[in-house]
Amino acid sequence: MDHDVDRTGPRRSAGEEESGFVVVRRWLSLHSSDKTEQGIQVQEAMTDTSFTEWATEAEPKVRQSLTAAFGVQVGRDAAAEALAMAWERWDQVSVMENSIGYVYGIGRNKARRMKTRRQPMFVEVPEQLLPNVEPALPAAVADLPERQRITVTLIHGYGWTMSEVADLLGTKKTTVQNHAERGLTKLRNALGVAR
């Protein structure tokens, strides 16, 4: 996987994996001709634009947060499974105040079960990005505690606000700020960068 970098936009090389939302839509379309009770539910869900609209907004947020926590491969897989679960429980998820946070929690649990051995969380920095990106950055980010890794990656890597991260994690904005500050301090120390 040469270009295994997670982004919200459609900047994928040929052969790269699809987003979780595309996987869910393909699963729905495969089951839409099924005449069983589940197949009828799938047909109804495909005509329900509320799930499609919600998933279009939620998928990048869930995927980005899970890749920040568990790495690109596990994060993508967990996001796809969490979105599929959201569709199955759409009648409950659609009325939740923090539905994206709930689906993130489902994905986090699935990712923890998937991650059975230590594997690289983030890809090495490609040579063409040197010297603009510190080569030791991916390993240093991977070594951060989970909450610090998530907040630092989402805020400084994806441009999320602290409020958005707090909503996702179901915590206070000040807690997110503390995680971000501590995470950046640990990164600076690990990389030998003065403030």
C-alpha cells in the first residue's frame, strides 16, 4: 500500500480501498433484490434518504477518528462495520442526539477486537515529502496514548475543532484541550523539537 493515507476527498490511487460508506452502499445494493424480510428492509433503507444523508456526513468523521486511533487499515475496516451496524439499527440511531459518537463507539469496539497484534498504525513518510515531514512522526504519533493520538490527529491533522472532537468522544472541550496539549508536548519531546 504505497498511498495508504486516509483523506476525506476522493484522492485515491487505483486499487486503493473504498471508504466505509461506499462499502455499506455496495452491501445494501447486493441485498436489495433479496425477497426475504431482510431484503425488503434493505430496499426500504435504500429509498430512505435520511440514512444516506446522515452517512455522507458521518462516514468521514467516523473513519478519520478510527484511523487516528487504530491506524489506517483497522480504522477503515472498523468504520465500514460501524456504518453497517448503524444502518441495521437506523430506527434507533436516527433519533440519537450524538449518533456519530455512538457509531464511533461501535467502531472503536470492533477495532479493538480486530487489532490482535502490533502492526504499524501509520505508513512511513514517503521520500518525496522529505524534508518537509519528520520521518519519525508516524511512529511518535503511534506511541501516544489513544485519546492524545485521536485529539492531536483530528485537530492538527484533519483540522477538526476541539468542540467537534469533544462531541465525538462525549467529553468536555477542556478535556480535549488537555489531551491535545499533552500529546503535542510528548510529540515535541519524542522528536526533540523545541517549542
